[in-house]
Amino acid sequence: MSKDDFRRLTLQKKIQKLYTEGTFVVAIRYYTYKVNLYLLGREYVEVFYNHKHDRIDKIEFLNQRHSRMKFYLDQISLTEI
């Protein structure tokens, strides 16, 4: 599945795809979110869970230039990104 195909999926279908085909890597805290990082194929995907509202607010591909990268790199080594 291409990135564009994944982006077009509904939130529920993205969740299902990640939980059935993805591999959980690590979780971080980021402001009001718990962000779970998954490896799906060769791409890293972030799942933003909002504790206050008990829901997943968004799922998106990891942006390597975002400041969140420092939180991930403090815990693990992300290869091939």
C-alpha cells in the first residue's frame, strides 16, 4: 500500500491496518498526547492518542524534521529514515 493510499483510509481503517500489519516501536508523551510509533512496511507512523477525550485524534507518517524526533531518538535508534 502506498503512502497516498494509506492517507486516504478512514481513521478506523488506519487503526485496523496498523494493529494488524504494523509493529509497535515506542510510545512518547507529547503535550496532551501519548504518541505511539509504529513501523508499517518501511515507514514509521505516529498515532496520537488524546487521554483527556479517550480517543485517537490523528494518525500520520513520521515527519523526520519535526521536533518530536528528539523524544524518539532519546529512547531508540530509528534506522533507515
